[in-house]
Amino acid sequence: MRPGDRATGAAAGERWGDVMVVRTTTTKSDDIDGTPAAETVRFQLDGSSFEIDLSPRNAEALRGALAEFVLHARRRDDTGRDHRGRPMSRVTPVVRAPAPPASAADLVAIRIWATDNGFRIASRGRIPDHVRAHYAAAHREARRAATRSRQPA
């Protein structure tokens, strides 16, 4: 190419006959059964990241299998870092209202229930909120069951 010539289409210094077109086609196939994949599903488990190419049927099956666990899981920040870029705790904290005050009799009942159900708590002092929440949930279920059994059919 001489000074002043314009390169149109071909790179400077190349002739049209030297240009080759390369076309790459990527086809995803389902990693489970080999059928055509519709999407790549990314997930994390035990600190490891995974991705898998799945057909619509298998993607739905994976989501269905995890649905119960996702329903009860805590959502975590995608970046894992705070606004200053520092690593955050692994789990996003759940902010709860403080537990309502309980009578001395309630505290004794909670302590007895907790030790009978495998919770380790001190014989004196504050009862952790998670123990109180489990106690309340267990007794809420018991009340519902009792109410259902008393209802006329």
C-alpha cells in the first residue's frame, strides 16, 4: 500500500485475496442428557461455584429440586463486599424485633422445652432469640393441631 491510499475492507498491507472469513458456531448441549441446552445455570454450594448447561426440562427439574431449600435459605449479597469494598460476613443478617418480655414461668417452660429438645442453654441468664423462636414455632404448631382436632367435621 502506498502513502495516501485508503484501506477499505482489507487491513492495511493485505490484499483482498489474502482475507479469510472465519465463522464460529457454538452449540450448547445439556450436560445431563445431551439434548440442546436452552440456558446455562450458575449456582454456588459449600463455597464452590458451578455452572451447567441445561435444557428447559432439566433446568426446571433443578430449580424444583432446590425450591424447598431456597424457600428456607437466607439471601446473600452477590458481591460479598460492603460499600467500601471490604468482605462482608458470609450471610446477610436478618433484623428481627426484640423478643417480648416473658414471665418467670414462661422462661422456666422455655428452658425445660429447650433442654428436652436438644438446645444447650444456661440455667440462668438470657435465653437466645433463636431458642425462643423455635419454642414459639413448636407451640404454635401444637395449638394449630389442637384447634384442627376440635373442629367439627
